[in-house]
Amino acid sequence: MPNYSDTDEEVGDLDDVVADLDLETIPPEVAEYARTELGETEELKTRAISELQDMIYERADITPHRMDDAFLLRFLRARNYRIEAAFRLFVNYHHFRDNNPEYFKDVNPLDLGYIGDAEILSVMPYRDQNGRRIMIFRLGSNWNTSEVDIEEIFKAALAVLELGILEPRAQILGGVVIFDLEGFSLQQAWQVTPSVATKVLDLMGVSFPMKTTAIHIINCSWVFDMVFAVFKQFLSARYYDLVSIQF
């Protein structure tokens, strides 16, 4: 297994977790998708990485924590090789890290295993029909707010994303998010503040190098309407179109 401690400081010593990821394989159909939908070729990858590196060194107002090719490739794939858009995403990602160090510094996903044990947050063991990973949040009866703060859930979600984006096919295809709100009550709703909503949508839209291709919200109730009113004011038209709500 490759040693990711040198190139992925956010992963740390997580060989057992990394072993469950598909870090090397790009199936032929995914490679074809990358070619037709992203325009990806070996020549384009080499040229785009070089152009993005130059743009970061010349224009960025941040201190990148990594500049290797594999890392930059995530941002290029997330923006379909549009250099300027990939640059903005790269800068936004680092601004988010700098402004929220508590979500990144000394975070070990294994220390957050209790959130997975409670099935508040999990990644499905299978992919969807398009080969995408599915992340599911069970924010109703599974979530005891007196034991698990929403900031801990957010930290765990970021850790999962940082691990998931190591997979080349995740960089190419993106992922799907399901929010299961069965049992969602006012107790959970009070945890979803405008600050939390802003951070969630910031990551989904402009600050993390993974495409969100669909958002399914299921088992909704009237309490959800109250929370969604907070989110809607920050939700762009593009992401509003991705949301599917089932009561």
C-alpha cells in the first residue's frame, strides 16, 4: 500500500481505513466519463496542473499546505479542468481550512467512530448506479444531541470527505448525499443554526473539491420546513435543483 502520510497529512496513520478505499483503480467506463464529460487526457492533465501551479504561485493569497500533482488534480477534476474555477476552489478550500482549524488539526477519523457506531453518519457499502459513493446522515432518532454536538458531526463529515476524495473515481464522478430525517424533532432542529447552514453549503458549493451530484432528503416533517427555511436563503439555484425532498 502506498504511504499516504507523506502526501495526505489530513489522513494520518489510518491504514485500516485507507485499505477500504479504491485508490488506484479507474474503471474503463469512469475513464471514458472523464474523457467525455471532463475532457480529461494525459496531455490536458499535465498542462492544466502546470497552469494551476503557476496561477497559485502568482496570485494566491494563501500558503498552500500541499502543491503536489495528485492534490491539484482534485481541484481540476472538480471544476472540469476550468483553470480559473479550479484556482478559486483551491483558494476557497484553504481559506476554509485557515478559518476553521478545529475541523482539520489533529483530527483522526477513528476517534470519531462513535458517530458511525450510532449510524448518525455513514458511507454506504455500495455505490449508486452511476458508480458514485453515497453518504447518509441520519439526523433524527439516531442523533442524541445531549451526547453528540453538531460540530462533532460536521468534523466527522469532513474527515470522511477528506478520505473519500482520495479515490480517483470520486474526484471524477462526485458523490450523493442522503439526509434521513425520520424522528427529526425540535431538539435536533435547534442545533442547525445559520452558522452551521453556511458552513455546510460553503463546503458543498465552493470550498471542497468534490462534486455533489444529488441531495436526497427523506422522511421529512413540519420541523424540516423550519430548518430548510434557514438553508434556502443560502442555497444557490444550482444546488436547489439537486435537492429532492420526500415527506
